[in-house]
Amino acid sequence: MSSPMAFVAARRLRYPLSGAFFAPCDRTDAALVRAIAALSADAFAAARYPVPFQRRNATSLVRRLRILSAFFESLEESSYPHPPRLPPSAAFCLGELYIFVYRAKLLLEYWSESSRLWLLLRNPQVSSNFHDLAQELATLLDVLPLDDLCLAEDVREQVELLRRQCRRSNLFVDPHDEKLRRKIHSFLGRFHAGEAPDPADLRSTYVDGLGIGNASACCAEIELLEEHISNQEDNMDLSVVIGVVALTRYCRFSLFGFQGIDVEGPCGDQRKTSRKRSSSQGSNDFSLTIPKDLCCSISLDLMKDPVVVSTGQTYDRASITQWIDEGNRTCPNSGQTLANGGLVPNRALRSMISRWCAAHRIPIEAPDSAEVSAESLAAACTSKAAIEADKATARILVGQLSAGSQESKAVAARELRLLARTGKENRLFIAEAGAIPLLCRLFQSSNPIAQENAVTTILNISIHDGNKSRIMEEEEECLRLTVHVLIHGLTAEARENAAATLFSLSAVNDFKKKIVDQQGAVAALANLLMQGSTRGKKDAVMALFNLSTHPECWCRMLDLGAVPALVGALRNESVAEEAAAALQLLVRQPIVAEAVGSEDVAITNLVGLMRRGTPKGKENAVAALQEMCRHGGLPVTRRVARMPALGGLVQAILFTGTKRARRKAALLVRMCRRCESPAVMTCESSRGSSFGSGGASVVSVSMAVQVPVL
């Protein structure tokens, strides 16, 4: 292995000193010295964003690195023009010094790019990190054979002095930083007790103590803290960090108001491009040969999602899945029979691959469900202090919706949208604070961003069951205005989220007929299903499915154009399954069944779904045909029975379909047989008497679909 592997983390701000680190190998002594000298220069640049915390520890580390840099430069000069061969002990120590310098560089980057509040909360731990590096350097200098190296006398004296200083180094935790840390905890304690902290005390701590002097700085702190939450560092009290995020969000508006805030983008976006960290190891001539242990033995490529099979061997998930799907039942490496098809994620190797990729600037996507979002973590680990701080923030935001300027209202709508993304408590108290009617007023705003954020906030609020009745019963205009956005929304996302809002509200049976009776609602959903984006089609078809579960809506949905849209959606793989489920319910009304059954395109599309759909899609398609024949009468049944490909498809479902699909297929065969269709009679005769007897039973369609949080 010729490439150096200093395994850093995949995420920018993950804890820097954990994991395995390796020095460059297979290098000449002179090349190793040059590599360390170049890395030392990079380490100085890592501290280019000084922060007011851990400054003494960071300054001491930089000073030690400067002395080491002079030492490495002296070694370079002594090796010109004929580099001497270093003794093995000296070469080993230089390799260890390379690792030390690299770890020091990572710690300085972590220090300079972390949130100020994060450094404050982790003050004792980060101080220990600096102290541990000092002790490590003392050990390395103790065993470094200075007598075997050709050094200038002054450089040798500096190294010996550095060794003595590192031996005497003690853990230093800044008392001023500790005082500020306790102050932050006291603010959380006040919120936990149900009281808001004193504004003057907050301003003194945030502005004077932390140097967070405006709304943009608060945004940056929130963004960085949420990144740390996503990284899930060891020994991190998530509830405290989430509480500090809520506290900082409250300070942003209580201390700095709504001035100077960008309405167009979400909080903190301006920071994403302003602070970048280099993952370079300091030398550009390193080979990018992929370590063999990180490659899949099947594809010989870098593994993206390593998994362990029953024999204990590790492969990339895509490769081993394809191997098993092709009928192989043995382990590719060992040749042993696989006891089962289970695949267990190899999280340790996945972490190592991520670190290697980050070290070499190689992009790699996380596998599905590999990372937990900051929002889901916040919902799971929220504290009473965070809840109370968010309540106080919500009251400020709702106040701006009521009496603020148009720009402030747009900002408030955006912030309420973000606040409503996590936790049922947030969605509940935003509604209780009176936000719903104020947000609905923005539905008619000429500002597309304000309109989009307002309707999305209502969508997120509506996920809480108790808020559905507030939206539909207490605020009668809200439904009309939601339909207005669905029809006339200024952005595609606003229209799609309006459809998703109707989907959420239509989960309550009592509201389904109200939505259908609202002028333009069903027609707009049908139009979105026919012409919208993939996401818009999905939102529309799910709303129409919910509405189709109410018998009193069936005829109205036919009159309002929903049925033709659902028939057309059968050709779209992304929504065909749900469209067939909705049609299966609608055709229970004889008028609807006759209308659908009179069109060859509807039957053709359902038969096509039986051929190419998912198991659930095939089940819904055959159920829709069976219900259509049952309620549409003899003409519809004859039209279905005349479909030339129906016999073979029904027979396939009878053998391979789900339990409900087989039952519906058997009923369909029996109905078509009465029409004396040769194709289906042949299919039935091949099955003999296995169809059983009995009438058609009504089986409800089960669809577990979650409303998206946006």
C-alpha cells in the first residue's frame, strides 16, 4: 500500500482525533521529511479562522508546530545534495511525527471552523484534546534520537526546550470560558422553569461574551450546531445541544429583530460557501490507489455500502445482491453455502471508507437510512427547555405575522415552517399561538416565497391531528385559500404543498366531503395529477385516493373530472398503484362503474398494470376490474372479458399474486365466465374447482402513507 491514509471523517466537523491514522509508507527518508515539512505548513493555515475560545491552547499548539517546522526544514537542508540514510529508530519517529502533525492540523481545523457555542459546550473535552496532543508530542520527542540526526545547534536546542515544555504541560481549561458555559446552562434552566431569561443578560452573553452580534451570526451558529447534531459525536448530550439551538433561535429574534435577514434563502445558507475546509494531506504527489481492504472482491471497486453475509465475508451490497439474485447460493470468496440471504451492514468498514474518501476528496453518497437527520434527532431528544424556548420564539414570529412589515411576515412564515418540521409539540403550540389565520392571509401574497412558506407551514402544522380541526372548522377560509394556492400558486412547490395539505386534511373522514364540495378543489387535483411534476402527481393522487374512500364523494368526483385523470395516471409507474386503488373504490358506484367501463382506455390501462405493475399494483388493478364488472353490469363485464390478454394475466395472478389479488382474480374469472368468454373460460378450466364459491366480499384498500414534512 503506497498511499498514506490519515483517515479523517466524512463530515466536515466530525470529531477529529478518533479513528486510525497511518503515515506514508514505502517512501525514502528524504521524501518522508519533505512530506512532513509540507504538512506542517498546511497545519499553520488550518488556524486561519481564530475564535475567542481555546485561544491559549490553540496558540500553544501552533507555537510547537512552528518549532517542529524549523526542525523538519533543518533535516531537509542537511540532506542536500546527498541525503543520508536515517537509522530505523529515527525513521519510525518521523513517521509518528507525521501522524502527530496531521492530528494537530485536524484539531486546529476543528477549532477554527466549529460553532462558538459548540466549543463552549465542549470546553473541557476540547481542552483535553489539546492536552493529549501535548503529552503525545512529549513522548515522541523523548524517544527521538537527536544524536543520530544532523541538526543545526540552535534547532537542536529548540527541540530540547520544546521537549521539556511538553513534559511540564498541564491541562488548561479557561475559567472565563467555563463561566460562559455555565451561563448558557443557566439560560436553559430558566426556560426549563417556564421563564424567559433576562434580555439584558442574554445580550451581554451572546454579544459581548460570544461575539454573536447580529441575526446572520445566529443563523451561522444554528447551522453549525445542527451539523454537529447530525454527526452524533461521542459523549454528546443531544438534549443540551438541541436546547442551545432553540435558545439561539430565540435570541436571533428577541435580540436582533427582523432586520437584515435574507428572505429568499433558509437560515445559514450564506455560510455554506464562505467557509470551506481543505482535506488535503499537504502533498499533492500521493497516489490514489484504493486500499485493497476497501474494495469489493466481486466488483473490485470501492465499496459504497459494505455488508456482511452469513459466512462473515464483506461485499458491496449492490454486488452481492446481484450475485444472489442470479441464483448463486455460495459465498464468492470462501465457496461456503450461504446459510441465509441476510445482509448485515458493516458500519465500521463503512466509516473507514467515508474517512478515506474525505481524506482524498472523493465524493461518496451515504446509503439509504445511513444517516439520521438533525430534524429526527431533535424530535427524539428534545428537552423541556428547548420546547419552552421554541414556544417563546413562536410567539415572537406570530406577532410579526400579525403586525410586522411584509418582509418580516415573509421571514416569520419561513421560520415557522422550519420550526414546524420537528416534533408534535412545535406543531401544536404554533397553532395555539394563533398562526393559522395569519398564515392563510399570506396565501394571497404577491411574494412567491412568502406564499410558498406559508402554505408549507400549514401543511406541517396539519400533520398534528388536533390541528386538522382547527384548520377546517375554526378557520373556514383556510380551505378556500388552500385551493386558491393549488390553482393559482406562484411556484410549483406552493401548488404541490397545497395538494399535500389537502391530502393531510382528507385523512379525517368528516372533512372529505367538505373538500370535494369546495369549488375547484377536485378539478385542481386532477389537473395536477395530469400535468404536475412527479412529486406533484404523488401528492394529488394520494389526496384523490383519500377522497375516494367516502361514498358520498364518488359521483361528484366523476362529475369534476377526477376519474379520467386517475385512468390516465394508470400509465405512470410512480402513481399507477395509488390510482388503481382509488378507481377500485370509485367504481363501487354503479354510475361510475358504467362510465369507466364504457371506455376501452380504462380497461386497457388496468390490464396493462396487471402486466407490468408491482404486486400491490397488480392487486389493485384486478380488484378495480372485478369491482367494475360487479357494479357496472353485463355490458361492462363483456367488454372486460373481450380483452385478449386478460386470460393469461389472470392466470398468472392466480398462481403468483397476493392473497387478496388471487381472490379478486377468481371472482373476476367467475363473472367473465358468465359472459361465455372463451379466453377466460380456458383459464378457469385450467384451475378446476380451486376458485371456491361464494360472493364477492368488499375488502378495504390498506395504504400506509405518511405526509411529508417540508
